[in-house]
Amino acid sequence: MSPAGEQERHGLGESERICLDIIFRIDQGREAESRKRYWSDEEKYVPARIWRHIPLGEVVPQARSHGIDLEEIDGFILVGLAERGLITHETVGGVVILSMTTDGRSVARGSETRTTRRSKTSAAEQRRRTWDALGDAARTTLEAVFEVDQEKDAANKRRYHQSRKALPARDARRITLGDIEPRIQSHVGGLEDQASQTLPALAHHGLIETETIDGEPSIWITRQGRAVVKQSTGRTATPGPARSRPSDPSVLSKGLWTMMATVARSGTDGVDYLYHGAVGHLLEGKSDERPFLRRAEVTLQTADTDSEQETLFGLGAEEPSASTEPAELKTVKRYRFTAVGRAFYTEHLDQYRELYPTIEAPDLLPDS
């Protein structure tokens, strides 16, 4: 819509449109000057709340050139523009200061304002309309495609959790006509009808994608297609494989048992670092139910790193020097078992080995 047409739609008279255009041009000129000033080295950037203040005296001369006098501008024209939310005006030190609003700039440019912009159709309403536009055969076919898609996705997730290998989503979720035939044959026509009529209709609505591979039609449901089915039928996505979390809250989760096994593998040296977010569930003084670990002072020997590296790379003597200095001792804090933690680990070791077979959980050494 042209600026004049947009302004007429807001009920602006000719004098109001002229004044609004004058204020807009001054506003835009000030903005351009401010940006130029910002990129120059002469002055710093001036905040918008300052440079967008327009004294009425700058508007009056240009308005007079269009046959609009001062009293008219200072009277009903400014009030009319302000009532429509296109400008603001205030008197500062006896001077009338004008400022354009965002809606005022939109009207001057000829675009819709925030207050009069047509409300966009919500995504939920669009999905509802799409579902209503589908025939019974198309709906049945889309539901079947959705079900197969969810089953294939769940199978791919199980494959990943079992072997840490998964197919690319495009390959894993590829659906053939044979996959959906048992689900639709009692409700709609044969496969030939699906390929020639129903599938193109679903693809037209952006609910599925189709491609012919090795002479056979292949189908993928789109995100929009899943959303339409979920909203319209109340179906939910098929859950993936359950996490390795015991149903009994008294049993340690896989993450907590991993920390227990890590401390056990460390022997008498202890562990310098554990997952800080979860270790509190096992730490003495923080957990009343499981005070299994503590931060204890441990005395360690620091190796002669330089001598070790020289021997390792063949740079040093083959036999250690007789004057080798003794290793330095230092005291550090490490995670170690409490007496309660040692007893729990020893008593339940076989149970957790069976529950979490992938975690290396050794027998405890004495005094570890």
C-alpha cells in the first residue's frame, strides 16, 4: 500500500498527512546524521532519545510552504496525530518538542503499524485448517505414515544405545508403500491409488516428502506432518529407549555408580576430579542418605618428570645417576571412600556389576 493510501486508512486528513511526512523526513535526516557522526572520529554517538527530539520550530517553516499556519499545527493537527499514536509531543522550557513513534514511521513509510497489523494466523490454527482440508483417505494415510515413522525412529535410537551406531535420519526414517499397506488397506484403496492420488495431496500440503528410489516410491513425513497428526489426533511421539536409571530410588544411578567405580579404580591415590554437579549426592557432609565419598588429604610422590622424559626419548643415560635426588612429596586433596562407602561398595559390588555391566568396577584393594 502506498504511503498516502496507508495514511488515508488511518483517517488522516491532508494537513495531517503533510505534517506527518514533514516530521518523518526530519526524523530520518537526524537518524542519518547520527549514524554518520558515530562512524566519524569527530564526535561520539548521540542517544536516540536526544537526536529524535524535533523542535516545533523546525516543522513550522516547511508546513507554511504547504499553506499550513502555525496555529493549525499547534492545535488540532498535533493532537490528532498524537491521539492516533503516530507522534508524541511535550513542552520543555517553553518549546514544543515532537517525536515520532514506531507506528508513525510505519504509516509514513506506507507499511502497517503494530497496532493495526493484521493478526497472524497461529501455527495451531494453520495445522487445524490443514487437517480439515484433508479427506478421510489422506488422513488415514498420514496417520499410518506417522506411526511407521515413529517406529523406525525408535528402532534407530535403540540401535544407537546398543551399539553406539545409528543410521542417518534420512535412511532410518525412509518409508515404503509396503510399510504402510497393512495399516491402510482396510480403510482406503490399494497402493496404486495411494501413489497416484493420496500421496501427492499430502505432499502438496507439505506434510510428506516423496522420492522414487530404485523404481519404488519412498516417503518421509515432515515436521509439519508430525505436528498436524499430533495436534489433530492426540497422538504423541514414541518414546525412545529408557535411560539407565533404576526405578528404585535407593539404587544408585549409572552416573553415581560410575563415580564410585572410578574411586575404586584409583586405589590409595584417590581421584582428583569427579562430576561436580552430581558428586554432592555421594559426598559426606552433603548427602545424609549416601555419605560414601569424602575429600581427604593424600600424600603423593611427584615424579622426576624431566628425567623420565629424557630416558623415554633416549636422550638421557641408560642407567640412573647415582646422585638422583629423592622424589618430592606433596599433600593434595582427593576423593576417597568413607568407611560407609567402602562397606556399601563391597556389599553391593556384584549387584551393580550385573546392573551396569559396561562400567569397570574392580574389587577393592586394602585401605583404598
